[in-house]
Amino acid sequence: MKLLRVLNGEILDTPPVWLMRQAGRYLPEYLATRAQAGDFISLCLNPALAAEVTLQPIRRYGFDAAILFSDILILPMALGQGLRFAEGEGPLMPPLEAVSALKPEGAAKIYAPVMETVARLRADLPRETALIGFAGAPATVACYMMDGKGGKYPRTLALAYDNPAFVRDTVNLLVEATIGYLQAQVDAGADCVMLFESHGGIFPPAQFRAYVIAPTRRIVDALKTANPGLRIIGFPRLCGLMLAEYVRDTGVDAVGLDTVTDPAAAIAACPPGTVFQGNLDPLVLKAGGQALDDAATGLLRAFAGERHIFNLGHGITPDVPPAHVAQLMNVISRASKTL
């Protein structure tokens, strides 16, 4: 598997390719399957349909990895916090008021369908296609849980000062729940796992260390102790100058770079041998044409000689034409032979 080869330290002439949200609303076959499921949560918890939408972009584009189709908020839902998805608003949850309201002992039964999806995928995917399991990192999941929705998380940021014990206890519970959730995915057949720290960048440095770096380190250490050789990708979106410290102190095997991170700066800042994932702008994928050709080629050139997994700096947007993804795959194949 090309993805695992790079995660294990190889430098390849043509990097492995997968794209965040590669299974999703830009594909007509996904929209048809979601309509069959009825709603988003039902789709995530239907193993047959969730496996189908995970496989759709693999069939269409031949990516080097498939990422489990699910959502980072399935775990807090399994812990007992309500969850619904409102059209045009995204996920909505009743803001968490007490850690005691969460019921970790019953979570595995609720998220069991996700593990069935993983098992189905590992059986159905081509052997050369890596299967990525994932979870939201504790700080990011806590933001949703405390504010009850996406956004700028004003309640979470206030609680970090007004009631840090509440934030700390929530994050600690999520660390243990996330270890169990990801271990279950590995047991079901995931080849590697990814932690999405989509909103850790809202915290100032001291809190970033407390709520992002330290909890991630605990998850990484626990999973690697139980699974020697397991590779873990971290995605600390918008972490800015904390990037190198995140890589060094969490112990992740690869770091996903967001759209606004300059590759040369990341390479210079991070420890030698870092595996980088990313970081094409999803907007240029939407634009297509010469702009996409130039951006993809430039990114390949920027990471030439590095351990690199080609990806986006954030997820595919619903308005991306599927033909542009095919164009991207062709550009990578052509350009890698000439760099």
C-alpha cells in the first residue's frame, strides 16, 4: 500500500493520493445513496450504505486510500449527547452542562454499526488500497459539545478560563473514549487512523498544549502500545506556529497541513523525516483548468524529496465538479514523472 509505505518513511516519486471528504455531496452517486438512507445520521449508521459511499470515489478515481465514511460527532452521540443535522445549519447538539451526563459505558453498542462498516470495507477494498479510520480529536469534539454547534465556539473559549476543570474533565473523558473508538476501528480492519483537530487552532498556546497536544499524545501512546506499528495522522488545522511543537510532542506519524500553511515553512519548521499530508486549496479544485494544473504541479514540486501524501488543505466542497477531481489525478500522474 503506497500510503503505508510513505507513513513508514519511504519517499516515493509519485505520492499516494486521497482527499478529505472524497466521499460526499459533489458525487451524484453519493446523493442517490444518501437519499436512500433518508438522513445523514442514518447513512453513517447503516453499514451497507456507509460502505457503499466510502467505495464510490475509489471506484471512480482509484485513490490510494479510502477513509471511513462517518462523522466526528458520532462518538459524542454514542456517549449520550443528542445530535441532529439541520439543513443549512450543520450539526446541532444540546450544549453540554455536566460531564456526568455522558455515559461512556454504553458507547460501544451505539457505534457498533461503524465497526461493521469498517469490516465490510476491509473485505471489499482492493488490497492495495489503504483503509483509514478516524475520530475527531478531543479538543475539537469538545468545542461542538460545549457550544452545541459549529462556529467560533464562544462558550468553549469562555469556559476554558471560567471553568477550566469542566473543559479538562470533558477532554479527559474524550481521550479515553477516543482510544476505545479508534482501537475498535483498528480491530475491525483499519490500516491506519487519523485524528481531525479541526478547531484546535482557536486556543492560545498554553491551552493548545493542554487541550490539543497533551491529549493527542495520550491517544497516540495508548494506540501504539496496543498496536505496535500502527500509523497515526494528525490534522491540527489552523495551528499556525504551533505546528512543529504539535508534530514533535504528540508523536503522530504524519501531519496534515491546512490550506494556509506554506509547504516550505512547514518543512523548515518540522523535525527531519516528518511525513506531510496536503495541502491543495479546495477552491482551486473547484476552479479547475490551468489554475488547478499549476497549483497541483507546484505542490508536487514543493514536496519533492519529502515524505508526502497528496491531499487537500480542507475537505472537498459540494460544488466541485467531479471532472476536476479526475483532472487532478491526471495532473499528479503526469507531473510526478517529470519532476
